[in-house]
Amino acid sequence: MNKRNNSRSAIEIFKLLLDYYAVPLKITLLYAVLGSAWIFISDQLLETEFVDTHLFASLTLLKGYFYVIVSSAIIFVLVSSGIARDRKRNELALDRSERALKESIKELADVQKALDESSIIAITDQRGIIKFVNDKFCEISQYTREELLGQDHRILNSGYHSKEFF
């Protein structure tokens, strides 16, 4: 069973790599096939048609320049289409992420509202100094937020509890 899961994940990894390198592989293979075909066919045509070595050399040079220009244009088109496809995929993923983030923010705001309305919350630092209080805490303690922030919890001592309690 474990070996099967490992082979499955290896296949998934292979598919991911293939997807990631699909455009570069396509460009490389197309360049190799078309380039080889162009060189072979054009050299055969030039050799059969021209006996003059100087003219043959000049035409071979022109043929090389033509090949570079055409193959550059093909590479540009292939790379551009790959970039456009990746950009579209990334934009869709970003849209999904933004929607999920907005939903999470709304849920968090709902939870915060529920906590604020039903619980008293105070956050202190390591020394016991009040750094945050919610509205319910202020309402129950009858202190303003400004009066509480920066104070020790002893400010809330009603005198009914022992000194150790605070």
C-alpha cells in the first residue's frame, strides 16, 4: 500500500514537472525538428541547384540569416503564448484567493463581533499591563478604554478580593 502511494505521488510529481516544463519542452522540440528539417532540406536544394561555390556560400549565409529570423519569430510567438496562458492561470488563482480571503475576513469579523458582544476581553503584556480591552470589558468595568490602556489590572480592584488575587 505504501509503495503504491509512493508511486502515485511520483506520478503526480512527474505530471507537475511535465506541466511546468511543457512550454519550454514544446519550444525546444519544435526548434530542433524545424531547424534540422530546414538545414537538411535547404542544403540539399542548394547543392543540387548551384555548382558555383561562391554563390553557394552566399546563399547558405542568407539561408542561415533567414532561419534565425524565422525561428526567432516562432520562439517569440510560442513564449508569448505560454506567458499569456500562465498569466491568465495566475489571474484566476489570484481571483480565487482574493474571494477566499474576503470570505475569511468576513467570518473573522463575525467572530470578533460575537466575541465583543458576549465576552469581556483584556490583553496584557508579560508585566500585566493592559494593552487591549474590548467594548464589553469597558461597559462592565465602567472604565473608558483610555483609562484602562497602559494600566495594571489592579485598577479593577474592588476591595472585595485579597491583594494576592490581583
